[in-house]
Amino acid sequence: MTKTRHQSVGLTDDQVLEMYRYMLLARKVDERMWLLNRAGKIPFVISCQGQEAAQVGAALAFDKTKDYLCPYYRDFGAVMVFGQTAQDTLLSAFAKAEDPNSGGRQMPGHFGGKKYRIMSGSSPVTTQVPHAVGIALAGKMTGENQVVFTSFGEGSSNQGDFHEGANFAGVHKLPVIFFCENNKYAISVPLKKQLACKSVADRAIGYGFPGVSVDGNDPIEVYRVTKEAVDRARAGEGPTLIEAVTYRLVPHSSDDDDRVYRNRDEVDEAKKQDPLVIFATYLKEVGLLTDKAIDQLNREVQVIVDEATEYAEKAPYPAPESTMTHVYGS
Amino acid sequence: MTKTRHQSVGLTDDQVLEMYRYMLLARKVDERMWLLNRAGKIPFVISCQGQEAAQVGAALAFDKTKDYLCPYYRDFGAVMVFGQTAQDTLLSAFAKAEDPNSGGRQMPGHFGGKKYRIMSGSSPVTTQVPHAVGIALAGKMTGENQVVFTSFGEGSSNQGDFHEGANFAGVHKLPVIFFCENNKYAISVPLKKQLACKSVADRAIGYGFPGVSVDGNDPIEVYRVTKEAVDRARAGEGPTLIEAVTYRLVPHSSDDDDRVYRNRDEVDEAKKQDPLVIFATYLKEVGLLTDKAIDQLNREVQVIVDEATEYAEKAPYPAPESTMTHVYGS
Amino acid sequence: MANMSYIDAITLAMQEEMRRDPRVFLLGEDVGVRGGVFRASNGLIDEFGEERVIDTPLAESAIVGVAIGAAAVGMRPIAEIQFADFILPAVNQIVSEAAKLRYRSNNDWNCPLTIRAPFGGGVHGALYHSQSVEAMFTNVPGLKVVAPSTPYDAKGLLKAAIRDEDPVLFFEHKRCYRLIKGEVPEEDYTVPIGKADVKREGTDITVISYGMTLHFALQAAEKLAEEGISAHVLDLRTLYPLDKEGIIEAASKTGKVLIIHEDNKEGGVGGEVAAIIAEHCLFELDAPIKRLCGPDVPAMPYSPPMEKFFMLNPEKVLEAMRELAHF
Amino acid sequence: MANMSYIDAITLAMQEEMRRDPRVFLLGEDVGVRGGVFRASNGLIDEFGEERVIDTPLAESAIVGVAIGAAAVGMRPIAEIQFADFILPAVNQIVSEAAKLRYRSNNDWNCPLTIRAPFGGGVHGALYHSQSVEAMFTNVPGLKVVAPSTPYDAKGLLKAAIRDEDPVLFFEHKRCYRLIKGEVPEEDYTVPIGKADVKREGTDITVISYGMTLHFALQAAEKLAEEGISAHVLDLRTLYPLDKEGIIEAASKTGKVLIIHEDNKEGGVGGEVAAIIAEHCLFELDAPIKRLCGPDVPAMPYSPPMEKFFMLNPEKVLEAMRELAHF
Ligand SMILES: Cc1ncc(C[n+]2csc(CCOP(=O)(O)OP(=O)(O)O)c2C)c(N)n1
Ligand SMILES: Cc1ncc(C[n+]2csc(CCOP(=O)(O)OP(=O)(O)O)c2C)c(N)n1
Ligand SMILES: [Mg+2]
Ligand SMILES: [Mg+2]
């Protein structure tokens, strides 16, 4: 019997279905947040739409009981693989006390949670990259040798912290996967005004470790190259830089109007490559999904998102005076 | 008649003699500063010894009536090509008012001088790299299109400012030559603890422009690759990263003791490649110098250095109260 | 005179200066096609082209460092930092380079650079889109730090900053952008950097502030007037170097001083203002020098009740002013 | 008790903490084989190996950023910044990340990181090896800023910093390194962060200082005693958050306050100290609150007459103290 494409990279049928489910959940939660924003219920949304395959495909290559994630603000797909729930995300969107990322202190997309092995992130881009390297360094010292997954946009790969962090990891051969989600824009600034190299992956050679570029709309391929990188890292062979080529299907955030800087044709064209659509097609082709099953899945996910929304909307805000707490440890 | 090596790269006999003379002058001034330091007459020395060929070879590829130099602290050879005199250097070493770099405000090696088209530099490494890019950007706007020469050590190529500056220049295709003087150490930290790439030049591909590695002990080769880069830059073809492989023959500075971190064999081995020695050998081989001529040149240079020392030692200090001046323009 | 918003005054200042002097150009993230995320550079790329309105790569140290290089050779860059919070990666270039270029070169080089950055909160911006970072720069000789509170001052000070021969950090309170409107003359004018401005004359208490909280003080002063309390309100406008004389004069006038800023209290600009008063007109004081500031926590949280708790507002200001008046 | 230099006390503190706790490690430029450019980590690599005494690449933002990551997962890094002046490229990591990690994660994560940096001048270090950069960080909630002036305090505070659950900036005055010697107990002890210390009891004037200038004040106090003037000398030790009670108590004690620091005056830590006094014990004052500080210029020049002009010294301090006493 010939292997399917996912089997040949070591993914079981169950795993690819799980993959799809995570992608769908991330998408649906994201769509819900836009609705809530447009209805005036939440002040801000930042989106993963278009990048779910890259995020989920990569995250599934890690051992979430052991490895660490230092994500960036679009990584709804990745944090879900590491354990965050739709409810967590909605709690954060509503800035409620129970939000596991920050207790409502940070904007949505500022992930964190020790129990999920997700390092707390901030807004200034790329600061998480050296953190990932430090977590890997600590793992080397303690012998835990966890592999660390850190992600960032292609615009953010121009920050000094990317360079300094990658170089440090290269010198110390640390188990870090630098995952660049190249969605072609940094807010309004197109790729060609951000960098002049052919691929962000080209930067790896300057740090003495491998760089790979992969189609970020194909979660199986993303999984494959990430898994290889993770295996190498776990074997003590050091870091890898991966560029996942994607496209951001929606505006930068709820404060953005992307019509100013990109034409609709371009976006429409990209929508044809929507990873959810093409992955669904694949799963149908290999006989793992049917249209009916997809409908069913959509309904299930919708229920999860509805319940999460309801829960989060009703959940209490943090107390005003709690503003004064946790500046320092006791 | 077969061409000599220097002729085949477009250097006249006079030019290579000038090259040698600059190298020698830089070396002799440097040696003098060490003597003055050891005699307790000046508090600090930082050295170019071992890097003269790289500095002079590269600097001669520029048009000093038009181009700009954003050097780093070892570049005594380069600043001399751009017009600084031995006296300037000694005035700076003695921290005298007449020092053209800073009026005695900065340590030696902190070059500057509008009349020489040398941008004022500071101590924090690599900050000059974005400045060079900005000067080139200005030249593009004004139509002057000067080419900008900026240099830095290999350790300093790990700073974020290198990455951010190089990337900016790559995106805007600016006429900047990024010149890395790889002398194998950043103070005590050896190359392998600084970076894991094979050559610093490998970093260029990540910015979309060419990177070249060259033997920094060979001023003709350094001139050749730099001239090519300058020509390309002047033709609007953008930046180049050049790595000149050299060795620092003396301690990092007068405050350093290099015996702690490198053994004498290594240093002795490197001294065999002393660019002054090998370039003199070459010039003798091609019949441009004799031992006698070298002696004569040494004496001439010695007189210059002696006179410069005498002048600088006698020159007045800045007035104490001048500490309060030039915080802002009037 | 035209009545315009604070942000429009800023746009206009840039436009006029770019028309006036071909050496002026703007660079930053999203300042071109997008016209800035707050639209402060709206339309400029259409008029001046992408050579003079540059969408840079996402790298603040380069934005400032490149601008310094260009300024050094005679250009007059305006570098926009998208949010004041994101100025931090550029601190080395600002403090080690821009601020010290003239001094270290013994006046041979200088750095006529303006860095604009929107600061302050109350816009659901959470920890990293709400900070007041000015105090980090008000100890750096060689820099000038400006924070206008009205459209008139914004335009006049921005023009002065662009024409200044030294680096100026220009902080724009983002809640002022569209909320604060005012008269702005048609003619070319500048407002001098280094001079505080009495925004309201009074005799009972002196309030010293800048940015958005200045407006809270003015609103509160109106109310207090009804209670028969007369407040003297000084707008610092320039935060570094401070207008010592203006501060001493304003403090001496009433002998009761309240300093207000959104930035947290300890180590904020208000401390220096208080210290100047305590050094120069202590015996003219009839009450301890009071400060009303943001709480000493890392930054403003996102969650609405917490943001509200953090922010000053006219009521909190009114209360503090009244209390001081009754001291 | 052993009599040892300030720098030896620092080395010893690191050695003892590294022996005591395997999670403690040191990273920075030249800290390994070279033992640090000031030799503060002399010998540590021999005892603890290059895994725990790490010579990093030349990149301060990475030194701090990597240390933050390691601290977050339970290590206790000590990051050395070679000169305080070179902390500036790491400001974003320090202020946006280390200082805010606990707060932004609602206490889920924290950052037990110590950053050591030699500051101050008078060592022919010129503009960029002499700066006092502390004021940049004394407005940042979430951070603690410490600057000991004696070997006893240096050792005890460094141990406290290493054991602290939050990030501590530890500034070491480089002229104290070998000049200042003192008794240091053999036993393990810590000095609490956040507490100022009365280094000399007195009744006529109160001097508040830290770092090298504290010693100038103590020397001057000796001389003044001969003139019958009794000076009370408070060592701040922790610069952020300040020990308000200690300051108020010391100021109230004599009613005449002189604040001294090497950092330039405007916007320096002394401003906040003065403001605290002016807010809390104004009516106990018998004289304006005076400050004696470095001049408001970008940094200390190299040329000897200028360096001397810039630096405070026992004579300048004596004069200011005497003048205040006679007010
Ligand atoms: C240091 C810093 N500067 C600026 C910003 C504002 N900002 C937020 S996201 C963004 C663009 C990021 O682009 P990219 O890295 O490509 O990621 P993407 O949003 O496209 O996924 C900018 C400029 C920031 N968050 N941090
Ligand atoms: C930002 C910064 N960090 C640290 C230093 C201290 N320092 C001065 S030179 C140097 C090593 C530089 O090494 P490299 O770049 O290889 O240049 P080299 O001295 O070898 O020519 C260091 C760490 C500095 N000047 N600036
Ligand atoms: Mg992007
Ligand atoms: Mg080197």
C-alpha cells in the first residue's frame, strides 16, 4: 500500500485530523474575536488567519510535556497545541481576571502560562528570541535539554534581538527552533521594504546553522521540516532557522485598514491558498474527511467557541486595586 | 612585460609605495604610543598593530575628497589615509586641546573630523554602522552619492546594530562598504565563542548583497576587493560586506594582558605574517624597495613621529571650564 | 487662525517644514503608504514621495542610527517611533550617539534630529502602548525633551524641534491627538524649546503639569474657580532641560504646589521639578510640595477597571487641587 | 572578619553564591578566562567551569535577554555588563522584559536576575567608561537598583540581589573597586535591598549620598567635626525603590539636607530624594534642600583637567557641607 503524504513524514491519520482540528479551532476563535470587536464588545483583535497551518504544523513537532514555547502575538494555533483552550483565549480577549496569559493585564495575543510551558510575551517585537535561547541554555545546564520553539514575523527578523539571539544560540549550539512566519507584510510595509535577501532562511548561514524555507500553507511540510529540526536539536546538533511562507488574510489588527496598502486582488488570490481550505481538500483526497464530517467538525468547534465566549463574557474583571499587585514578589 | 600583482589590480608603483608608507606610519605612531604609555605619559593606548594592511588597503580604495569614513577604534591606518596626521594622533593620545577628533575629550582611537570626512565615533561598539548607512542615505537624497566606509571588529559584528544597519542598507541599496576586521579575538574572547559561521562574510547573503572574505595581511588583495565593492557601490549596485582576516599582534589595549588568554606560540606564529614584513618583502621582490630604502623610510617616519610627539606633549590642555561647553549649539 | 486637532497640527508642522526645507525628511515604520498608524503623516508621501517619507524596516535602533548619520551630514530627519514604548531598542543610539555627538567631537559635528513618539495611555493600549517613557531621557545632557499639550504648542514646538541644531525627543500624548482641539495660526511660527507656559493665571495654588494631565488640571481649575479657589497652571512643555525660572516663578506665585503627571511618581519628571522648587524657593512655600502621578507599577494594564484605576482624570485632579488649596 | 577591597567582596559574594546554589551562573564579556576586565570574576572559571562562567558574544541585549530566559525557568543568572555605559543596548530587555515579566504575567512568571555593571569615573575612562547611568533605571517599577559603597554592603547586597526573586541592577563604582577597603565577616550574611544606612550619626547637617561620593562625604565629615560641625551621613545603598522612611528620618534629624552624587544633577536620583523630603518633611527644614552633583554635560571628558573639573572630590564636598552648616 502506498503511503499518503502525511504518513510518509511520520504523521498518523489521527494526527493530521488533530492538526486540522487545531487549525479550525484557531480560525474560529479568531473569527469570533473580530465579531466581538466589530460589535464593540472587545477593544482589540490581532489575528492568526492565514498562518494556522504554519503554527499548528510546527507546534505539533514539539513535545509539549517537555519543550517550551516563546511565541509571538499571532500564534493562536501554536499556543492551542501547547494546551491553551478557546476559553483561555476568549478570557484574554475580554481582559478578564481568569485569563491565564496575564489576568487581563495584557492585550490579546500576549501569550503566557507556566502550566502550558509558554513563556510570557510582551509587545516589543523579537524580545522573545533571546529568551528562547536562555531557556535552552538553562536546559543544557540542568540537563533537561528541552527544545525551545520561538516564532516571529519577517519584519521582526530585522530587529537586533533576532541577530543577537540567533548568534548566541549558534555559538552555544543550543536546541532552539527559530520560526519565522513570513506573511509578506509588517503592518503596511511589504517584504521588499523589510529585507533584501531571497528568503529569511538565508540568514541562518551567518549563524552557522541550517536555514530552511517551507510553504507555510502546507502543515504537513511545515511539520516535516520542523520535526527534523527538533530531532536535530534534541540530538545536540543545535538550532535551525525555519521560514514559513504564509500570508496574512486579514488586516494587521482591528486598528488597521489594509486596503490602504494592498489591493484586493492580491488578498483574493491569497485566499485561494487559505491553508484551511487546501488542507481540508487534502484530507478529503486521502479519504480522512468528508464534507459532512467537516460540517460536523465545524459545528463542534462552533459550540466550543460559543461556550467559551459566553463563559468569558460573564467572567469577572480583575479588581481595580489589583493594579497595584505583583510589581515585586512578596 | 608581465604586470606585477599590484599593477594587475590597477595600483601604480607610487601607490603601493604610498600604501607601505601609510602602514609604516601607522605602525610607528602606534609603537610610540605604547612607549609613552609605559613611560606613564599617556593613560591609554589602543592599537592597530597587525591590521595596517587591511586598513590602508581598504581606505585607499575610496575617494577621500568625496567619500566618508565611519571607522572603529583601531583604524589608525584608515584615518591616516583620509588625512589625519601623526601629530593629530599624538595630540589625541595626550588629550590636548588641539586634538582634531575631540579636543581631548575622548580616548585615543575615537576618531572624527569633518575636514577629513571622518564621522565622530564613540566607545559603544557598532553604533557607527547605522551612521554610515545614514550618511549614504543622505548622499542618495542630495545626489552627492558618496560611498561610505565603515569598519568594526568581528566581535562587534554580533551587535544588533550591525544587523539592523546592514539590513537597512540592503533594502535601500545604499553605497556602504561594511568592513569587518576579523582579528580573531574580542578582547579575550576567541572567534569560536563569538560566532559560529565560517566567515563573517557569510552574513551578507542575509541582507541581499555580496560578502567577500580576504586575507587582511595582503594590502593589495584588500585593495582589490574593496575597490570592486566601491565601484559597485558608486554604480548604484549597493553595499558589500568585506571580512579582512587579520590578527591583533599586541594586547587589546594598554589595560589588557593577553598572556591570560592566548599563548605565545600563537602570537609568534602570527608575527611571521606581520603585514609590514610581508608587504616589504613583496615590494623588494618587485624591485620597488631595497633594505636601504626601507631604512631611509623608517628614519623619515621616525622623524615625523618624534616631531609629532614633541609637539603634542608641549601643546596645551583644554581649559578645565571648557568642560561646560558644547553641550548644545548656541 | 484655524481650529484644528492636536494631530493635525503635527501633520501640518511636518508638511510646512518639508516644503520649507528640502533637507527635512521623515522615516519610520508605516509612516509612508499607511500615513502612520495614528495617521500623523497622512498624505505626506503623496506630496513628497517615498524618498522623503520612508517606510523603514522594523528596527528602531536603525531608524534612529540611520537618522543620526543623515543628520550629521546636514539633513534634518524626523524619525517616528511608532509608540513611545518602542523607543527602548534605540536608547543606545539616542543617548550614546545623538546626545553626545556635539560634545564628544568638541563641536565639530552635531545632530539636528527630531524623534517623534506617541506616549501615554487611556486608549486600551495595555502595558506596551501606553507608557510615559520621558523620565528615561530627562537626565541626558545633549538631548532636549519636549511634550506639548495643545495644538498651538504642538505645531510651534515641532517646527522649533525640526529647526533645532540638536536632537529633540518630541513626545505626543496619544489621547490628545483627536481629543484636544485649538486655534492654530496660519502663519509660520515657532514656540521656543526650553520655556514653560502659564496656561492659566491664578493666585491660590500652582499646578505644574504637561501632556494630557495638563488638560485635567485646566478643567479642574474651572470647577475650583466656582468654589472661589484660583489655580495657577503651568505647562512645562519642555521636560529637559527644565525651565527653572518659569518653575520657580510659578511656585513662588502661590506658595502651594501640586505637580501632576501620568508617568509613575518615583523618579518621574515631577521629582526634579519639586527639587528645583525645594532648592530655590523653599521659604516661599506654605505647603509641602505635592505630586499626583500614575501609580508605581510597571505600566498600565489592559483590563478596563485596571486601566481606569491607573489613569488620572479630572476628578482625581480636582480632589488633589482642592485638598492642597485647603491645606 | 577579614579586611578586603570592594572588588574582592564582590568576587567573594559570587563565589559563595555559586557554591551555595547550582542555579547561580555568571555570563558576560570576558568574564571567563580573563576573569573580567576589572578581574571581578577572577578565578571563578577555574572553580566552576565554562558552563557556569560564560564568555558571551559581544552583544549586551543578548546577554540580558538570554539571562532573562534562563531566570524565567528557574536559574539565577548574574549578567555582567563590562561598563555601565554599555548597558544601553540592553535597555529594552531590562525595562520591557525583566522589569515587567512578573507584572504582565499576573505573577505567573518572574525574573530572578542580577545585572552587575561598573559605573562612575575618575579613572581616565572618558565619556564612555565613566558614566553614572543609574537615573535611567530609577523610574522603572519592577526593577531594583542597588549601588553599594563599602565592601561589607557590596558583599551583602550582592548576595541579596542574587537571591532576590526579582531583577536587580547592581552598580559597582569602579573607583571603589581597589580604593575602598573594609571589614567583611566570614559568615554568610545579606544586606536588605531597599534600606538606606546611616554611615555616620550627626546633628547639624544631613548628607545623603551613595557610591564614591559617599566616601568624600565621610572624609569631609571628619574634617568638619574638627570645626565643631556634626554631619549625619546617609548612604542610600538602594536607589530604587528608595527607602523613603530612611530618607525622611535622616532629613528630619538635622533639618538641613545636602544630596550628593557623581551623576549630573538635573534628573538625577537626588531630585527624587529632594522631592520626597519636600513632600514629607518640609516643615522640619531649616535650609533649602541642596544638591551637589556632576555638571549637566553629556559625560566626563578624557583630558585630565576636564576630568578633574567634572569629578567631585573631598574638597568640593567639604565646602558644600560647610556652607550648608553655616546657612
Ligand atoms: C519594537 C517594536 N516596534 C514596533 C512595534 C509595532 N508593531 C507591532 S507588529 C508590527 C509589525 C510586525 O511585522 P512582522 O514581524 O512581519 O509580523 P506580522 O505582524 O506580519 O506577523 C509593528 C511594527 C512593536 N510591536 N515593537
Ligand atoms: C557595546 C559595547 N560593549 C562592550 C564594549 C567593551 N569592548 C571594547 S572593545 C571590545 C571587543 C571588541 O572586539 P572586536 O569587535 O572583535 O574588535 P577588536 O577589538 O578585536 O578589533 C569590547 C568588549 C564596548 N566598547 N561596547
Ligand atoms: Mg509579517
Ligand atoms: Mg576582534
